[in-house]
Amino acid sequence: MAKINFGGVEEEVVTREEFPLEKAREVLKNETIAVLGYGVQGPGQALNLRDNGFNVIVGQRKDSKTWDKAVKDGWVPGKTLFELEEACEKGTILQFLLSDAGQIALWPTVKKHLSKGKTLYFSHGFGITYKDQTGIVPDADIDVILVAPKGSGTSLRRLFLEGKGLNSSFAVHQNASGKARENAIALGIGVGSGYLFETNFKKEVFSDLTGERGTLMGALAGILEAQYTLLRKKGHSPSESFNETVEELTESLIKLVAENGMDWMYANCSTTAQRGALDWKNRFRDAVAPVFDDLYESVATGNEARITIEANRQPDYRAKLEVELAELHNSEMWQAGAQVRKLRPKQ
């Protein structure tokens, strides 16, 4: 493992230099990797593993849109594409990539096929960490590992095809074979990780749920709505409000942050923007800090898991979710965004 200084804290990470793809293939040469679920993470991980030369099969419910998608992606029914239970039988490494709710529902079937020596693989620490609510408790004679790409399956696949990689965390929950850690790293390299950093299941899910509800999705959507609404109330047009709230962020500034960091983005903006941003940054930080405290506490106590599980158990949850998403889609702000995107110059 390579030792890297992250802002004054030294951490060990795994890169492709010390754990190349050839080594990953050798480690897993006798394994049949069964990717269970072909929704969010499944396609990207399965396709990357296949393209990297691993023995991969896919398990998915037949007569579903995702089954049809798998067929379109080149998975062959009866050869590399199977019903979920048959994939569980055939696989030696079961990549449990269904939704958290889907994992709870399928767990009795999966557990039945987790015979001694097999490996159970997650890309999220939810099922194991909140076992009192999910009921997911593996027997002690199997390996239980995690590789969690830090982004969507779509991004994982896109970056792989570009010859790049998405950073991932990895963890070992049970090491019955003595080889769980090496296998986890090999799988992380196999699915297309740029580099891997070690964590545990609890830290992964605590940070993940906080991030999704916070900066990555919940807080971001909320703060964009707040600024857009303010500008509209003050008489600014929808196009101006959207451009100053979202378009400049997504098409210019966040790309500068991604290239070289927030300080570099600041340095490449006007002195007026710099001064204002530095003056207001701490006020925004101090305003939202208590909200983040509440959020983390809700994650750590299992309250967020309870809310998620209970919501998904409702028979009309999907219908209600579609209504909520439609409200977001049909709002003036995001309808304005749709028009702004159409006006972007074509390459």
C-alpha cells in the first residue's frame, strides 16, 4: 500500500501500481463472480469486471426492464444471465447490489446459498450495519467484504471507458478464509477503481448517508432552491436566476474545483467574487453546522435507516416517490434549467 499525506494526515491507499489488474485477475482466477441486481451499481461493476477479464455472471429478475437491459448489454440468458436464485447457486462471490430494500427482501434466498467458503460482497454498509432492522446476519464461515465506488454506477462505467477510474473505499467485515482483504482489493481493482482507501462498514454507511442527505444531494438541492427562489422574489427572470444559481456552478466553477481545488477556483475568479465568497463562507458554514449535527445523529442512531426501510415497505411507495420526483422535475427552476441546457453551444 502507498502512504499518502492527506492534508497533514498520512493514510495508506491501494493504487493500480502496487496492485495491478494482472494481479487481481490471478487472485480471482478460480472465482465465479455473481452480480446480483442490475439497477444502479450492477451494470457498471458487472461490465467493468467482464471487460477486465473476470468470470462474471448476472442475477436479475426475469421479465423486468433491467433483465432486458442486461440482455442489451450482452449478457446471455442461460450462460451469463440467470434468475437471482440460480446466480446465487453458481456464484462463489455474490455481489449483493440490489437496493437496500431489495437486499432485505432477497436475504433469505441469498443466505440459503452462502455455503462455507463463499464470499458476500456489498457496495454499501447499510445491510450489515443496521442488521437489527434489516435482518442481514451472515454465518461466520463466509467472507463478508465491501467495495464502495464513490459515485454512481453510470459514472463508474463512463470513467472506465475513458481509461480513468472512480475512487472507492473497501472494507472487511468477516475474514473466514484469511484472504478476504486481498479479494476485496482485487475486486476493487476489477470494477475499475482509481484507488482504494480502507474503512469499515459502519464508517462507510455513516459517511455515505450523511453525504447523500447533505452536500451531495439534499443540502445542494435545498441551497439552490433557496437562492433561486430569492432571486425570483426580487424580480429576476427565471433564466437569470437559474444561470446565476445553477448553470455557472455546474458548467464553470465546480469544474475548476474538480481540477485543482476550491482555493484554485477562488484564485481564478474576480477579486470582487473572492472577497465576497471569503466573507460569506463562514456564515453559511456556521448556519448549516447544526443541521449537519442533527443529520449525523439521525444516521448514527439508525433513525435514517428506519425511515428508509419503513418507507420502502409501503405498497404505494413507488407511486408516491414518482409524485415527489415529478414535483421536482416540473418546478419552474428545473424547467428553466431544461431550456438553458438546450441553449448550450453544441461541440
